[in-house]
Amino acid sequence: MPEMVSDKIHDEQKQGTAYAPVSNNLSPNKKHFYIESYGCAMNFADSEVVASVLMDYGFGATADCALADLILINTCSIREKAETTVRKRLTEFRKLKRLNPGLLVGVLGCMAERLKEKFLEEEKLVDLVVGPDAYRSLPGLIEEAETGMKSVNVLLSRDETYADIAPVRLNSNGVTAFVSIMRGCNNMCSFCVVPFTRGRERSRNAASIVQECENLFAQGYREVTLLGQNVDSYHWVDETGHEIVSFAMLMEKVAKISPLLRVRFSTSHPKDITDEVLFTIKQYKNICNYIHLPVQSGSSRVLQMMNRTYSREWYLAKVDRIREIIPDCGISTDMITGFCSETEEDHQQSISLMEYCRYDLAYLYFYSERPGTLAARRFEDDVPLEVKKRRLKELVDLYRIHSLQSMERDLGKTVEVLVEGSSKKSEHELSGRTGQNKVVVFPKMQFKPGDYVTVIIDKCTAGTLIGIPVLQP
């Protein structure tokens, strides 16, 4: 899988973000946990499930790892850099464990699933290793670890979706929330570890998803992002077999909760973005006009080696179809440089594909082999590192041009922004996003998080729109 990302990191692909409640009003009668999450949005959503399990078990939460009785790291195995970061973080926790011998340290998620018992042997620090389908077993594993035994549960499930667990919203802005609708992946892309660390696809009960979204809206949230490894392959059938819910139908159910509730989704696989999905997005104003459409390579030959199940021509036709049905749709992508046997001609095809699509947002990486993947078993990682990095730089440089052009096209336009919080640079400014997922900054005035604000765009950078609110009479 890729290791190096471009300079633009999306909210849904954070690395190394502390993910714990901000309050430190600790109860003297409770034990407390601290949790960090690395990687994709699914890991952050899973951390909220873990928090719910632990709180039901009697734990409180702390934002200070030095005050914790239990430290958990929810890990990612997609990139080597993520695993390296986790190992470094564990060495830092070793100092806390020396000061507090009763402290338990656990590793959760994909890295736990990939390394299993090896984690206990290699790190000499970890007390718990828990895979992404085993979070219900945490109370028993903690009790076992408190006796001095090392605890492991990395069994993958064919039906676990945590549908009945109400996630505890961690580090929340109170406006936007993730809602997991499915788990696992059936696609078996040759570079990817996800099918091995998260198992096969299974979709969550549609009624439980709608109920969670309704509850969030009642609590004041104004945007939900529907999550899955391949969210658009969602397919749920009730026990009687009478109700069949596709991804498009599910989006419609959520959109109908209220026109004030925005709906996003991530991540989609190009093969499952059907016309049904596109027309549903077009029909409902509160379903955001933004699709993340990972391509990975512009070369049909490389795409075949990656087992992506589509060609360059098919992908470009899909982009054309999106823009035909939803002309103002924002489109982003993932692209890998230096995959096994990639030639300069293959690389130039990736460049020309980017020139054609002119993405609003792009996540660009160079390939690094991940143990256990089909690519690691079948192909030689034969592109020199300096070539991978040079090709990556060429894609990043091109993307920066397209990103600025995308922002400049909005100059003079009036856009609707959902306020998420203060600007990072000034308390006197607010920040939010458009339906096309573009960040907008504007003067605070009387507005607050959760408000929908009409803004006229008069300036921009390559990553941010800057504007003035339109005051209503």
C-alpha cells in the first residue's frame, strides 16, 4: 500500500490524532481509559464504539494519558508509516508504565489483526491485542489482563456490525458525526490489507442506521457521514427477506429525516456508483454533491494488476456520467505511484487522467509493499524509491494547480456553508464546508456552529475559500 501522502490530508484520513473526551473531571471511584486513533474514518468511528463498551463496563474517559488506567491505540495497517508511528507511540507509553505498573496498554484495529500474537512478543509492552470485530469482548480481556495474563482476541466475524451499540461521540464538534453502515471488503485489491484485517462485507440493519441519524439530529448534529470500506456496496435484507435496502435507498431514508441534516458518504468504489446513487444525490438537496472516487492508477494495465475491476476508459466514462447527472459535483480521488512494474508510460497515463478529471481533492501516495497482500505474493516491488518519489512529486505538483483552479472557479459565487467551528487562524472567524466539501472561512459576526450561512466568495487559496456572509433581512 502507499506510504507517502500529499500535503493535503483529509479529515477522514488523519494520522496520529488523539481521540479522547476533552473533560478531565475524573471520578475517584472509576478507572479511566485514554484512546488514540490512527488511519481512516472507520477507525475513528470504531473508537466511539469502544468508548461506549468501556463506559457501559464502568470506565470513565480521560484526555490525559498520564491519568489513565487503560491506554488504547486504534491502529491502521494500510501504510507502513502508520505502523511505524504506532510503534514509536508505544515506546512513549513505556515510560508511563514504569511509573504506574498497574497501567494496561492495548492495541486495537487493523494492525492488531495483522500482527496478532506477534505484537505481544515484539513490543514487550502491550497487554491487550483486540481486532476490529472483537470490541464486545474488551471487558473480559481487561479482567484477564489485570491478572497479569496477556489477552488476545482477533477473530473476524461474518455478521458483527455493532448495530445495537450507541457510539460515544469523542472530541466532537457537535455538528458533524460519523455513522458506520457496513464493515469489511470483498474487492481484494492486490495492494490492500483491508480484506484480511477487517474481513468480508456485511451491512448493518437499515433501521438502526436511520435511528442513529435521527438521534444525532435531535442532539443538534447537522451532518452525518455514512461510513464503510466500500460504502456504496451497502446491501441489507431484513430477516423476512421482504425489505431490501440498497445504498441509494438508505441515503434517501437518512435524507428524509430533515432537510437540515446534511448527508455525506465515504469511501465509495467506482464500480458501485450507480445511476440510482447519482439520481438520489441529485434529488435531495441535503445529500452533498461530493463523491470520493479512488482511481489508484491511470493505466489499464496497472489497474488490472491491482485487481481494481475496471479500465481507464470505464473510469473516465463514470466521471463523465457523474458530471452529466450532477454538474456541480465535487470529485476527489486516491492515486498510487510506483506500483509493481509501473513504467514511465503508465505514469504518464496517470498524469493525463488527472488532467482530464481535474480533481477538487486528491490523496497521493507512493507504493510500499504490505505483507500478506496479493501484490506482495505475486509481484516484485521493482520500481526504485527515488523514481516513486519523483513520480509522486509530479502528481502532487499537478494536483496543486488543479486544486487552486477549482477554488478560483468559486470566486464571486454564493455558497451555503455549514459552520463547524472557529477558524484555525482566528477566533474572530468561523470555518465550515460547502456541499462540494470545500472549506470556507468567513467573519464570525452573530453566527455559531451548526448554522447554515450563505457566503459570497471573494478570495481563495489552493485549499480554502474566503468570503463574506450574506445577512438576511
